Amino acid sequence: MKRLQPELPREIYEFPEGKIRLINWREVAPMELGNWAGLHGEMETELIVCRETAGSKLTVMGRSVFYPGSFHDPHIHLFAEEFIYCLSGKAIAGGQNKEYLFTPGDVQFAAIGETHWLRNPFPEPLEFIWVYTGVSMPDESGYSTPDLFAAANTIVEKNEIPK
């Protein structure tokens, strides 16, 4: 997918290390999701704030669109909390053993080790912002799908990373 150049009333700013940065999601190339475990259907994601884009040390923020029929399997994060904020559309957000209608303005929060998921069975796209805290890149979150839950839960319970 190719992002169109945004028509913004400013230049793309380059800030020296340690200074506030201003990033517009339209300036960020969409991620190549490839065969990311647990993601199904048509979707797009921009990784807006992370170590690579903003020099972040403890925060990752992205924007995603799940097109009709797309879904994310139940999963956990061993080393990051996550929240998602609905901008437009609607979906079914799940956490632990419950599901909820997820609509604009709603926030779903998942603490470290809590099972959560998201699916869009509706005819319109779902657009949302997501944030991981405590890590600087998505692959540092300890993302784990159901096939790894037993091993992941052991790590959470012992509060230690296996060697």
C-alpha cells in the first residue's frame, strides 16, 4: 500500500535528539504486516511513535484500520500494557472472557498478561489508535498468541524472562 503525500500547511520537521517531535500519521509509511501471527483480513497500520520514528524509549503508538471482516486473534503482551482508542467505525473488542461493542470514543485497556482481541464484523472500516507502554518497538511487547499462552503465563507468574 502506498501512502499519498499529505497536503499539510507545514514542512516535515526534523528535530534534534531530546527535543519535542511533531509527526503526522500521513507522513509514515504503512507497516508491512506480512504474516504477523494472529492478524487476519485486510488492514493497514502506521507505526507513528517508536524508537525508529521518534526516538521513543518507553512508548509505541500506531494507527490502524481494520476493513470489514478483519480480526485480531486473542493475544497477550508480556512486557507492555496496551490501549486502543476508537476513532471511527465499530467493532467487537474482547478482553478476558467478555466482548463489547467498540465505538468512536471508546478505549479498551489491556494490562500486562491480559488476553484481548478485536474483530470487525461490520460493513464499515474501523479506524483506531493503539499504544503500548513500557517498550519502544512493537516486537518488544512480548506479543503472544494462544499457542504460546501456557509458556507466556508462566513468564508472567514468575516475573522473569527465560534464558
